[in-house]
Amino acid sequence: MKKTGARIYTFLIFLFLYAPILVLIVFSFNGSETASRTVWGGFSLRWYQKLFEDRLILEALRNTLFIAAVSAAASTVLGTMAAIGINSLKRLPRRIMMNITNFPMVNPEIVTGVSLMLLFVSAVRLFGGRSLGMGSLVAAHITFCLPYVILSVLPKLRQLDPNLYEAAQDLGCPPVKAFFKVVLPEIMPGIVTGMIMAFTLSIDDFVISYFTSGTTQTLPIYIYSMTRKRISPEINALSTVLFAVIMVLLIVINVRSFQDRGGRQKAEHPEIVQK
């Protein structure tokens, strides 16, 4: 009875979490002329067609993908360098740096967004230049993506045998080449995971983007502006596309993590492979 009750409880929890998303996906294919959410008008792709014919949506999509790609690449490089530096610190400084790194993730997003907005506005007044826009969005996204990259790379650095790097140098490999030949391949799964996570977070972010965007629109901001004016079925189609993209990225992260664990188990227990 306890197992049955636990299963029913778990099912109800997942139903409560995912039923609205399922309804949204189903009605994104609703061909009803009245755009009703209660009357099924037959299967249709008309709202997806209108979605990709909308110039404003395509512009917001282009801005979102550009910001996500640039911020993910920059935060991956900076986060990997920061993780290597933190990993080389002694115990107490490392704890202090980890607390500083974790703080942006537990800090409310609205606080981060307002503080970054005030920082960018003050920088424009002091040094001149353009107001809030694409540059401020990229800088803001790099800022809140950095901690996630650091936390993805650090475990791989801790698993790495430090003697490998020293052995490569003893065999005549220069320090930079030893890093790219020995250290980088070992921590690459963490780097890829951090980059995908940064890309996902950048696409999904609304609160920080809302305060630092200026006149530049991303997809979450555009969806919010659409809901303020009217409820269009194009929102269902757009949200379904976003959900599918994020789901694919999460599946890739989980598959890479599973393959990485399997590879470590084979390396630690070669007798399993022989059997």
C-alpha cells in the first residue's frame, strides 16, 4: 500500500508540473479560427507558419541565439580559466572563492538585474557610449552564466591526477602544450556541459534580460510583450519550439554525463570490459 501510495503521489506531482506544458503543446497544433483553448479545430501547422512569417519574432530569435552563442562561448573560456585558478588555490582561499562564485546563483535574479542595469547606466554616464542594448545583454548573460561553467569544470579538475601534467613536462612538453594535450582532454566533458548549460540559461533568461535589454528584444521579452497585448496561438507554437530546444540540450547533457560515468567505470574496472 505504501508503494502504491508513493507512486500515485509521484504521478500527481509530475501531472501537476507537466500537464500545462502538454496542453500548450497540443493546442499549438489547433487549427481553430477563433484561437480557442477549449475547442479543438483539427490538427494544423498554421500557427507555426505564422510564427516563422512574423518579422519581429524572427528578429527576437536572431538576437536570442546571437546573445546565447556569444555569452556561452565567452563564459566557457572565462569560467574554465577561473576554475583552473580556483582549483590551484589552497584550502581557505578556495572556500572563499567558491562562496563568492556560488553567491550569484542564490542571489535573486531581480536583484542581479537591477544592479547590472544601474552599473551599465553609470558606466554610460561616466565613459560615454551607447545606452543599454546588445552589449549590456551579452555582458549580463556572461555574468550570470560564469558560475555554472565554473561548477561544471571544477569536478573534472578534482578528478584529474595532478601528476599527469607534471609528467608531461618532465618528458619535455612545454607547459602550454602540456595543458592542451593532457589537461584539456580530461576536463573537456565538464567544459562541454558548462557551455551547453550556459547556452540554455541564456536562451531561457527573462528577468535579468528585461532590466538590461534597453530597446533590444529577446524571445522571452517578446513573449511577455505579446501576453500583455493579446493571447495569440503563436505564443503556444513559440513556447513549444523553446521547450523542444531546451529538452534536446538537456538530453545531450544527460547522455554525455552517462557516457562519461560509463567511461570512468570501464577505466577503473577493466575486468568488466573483458567479461
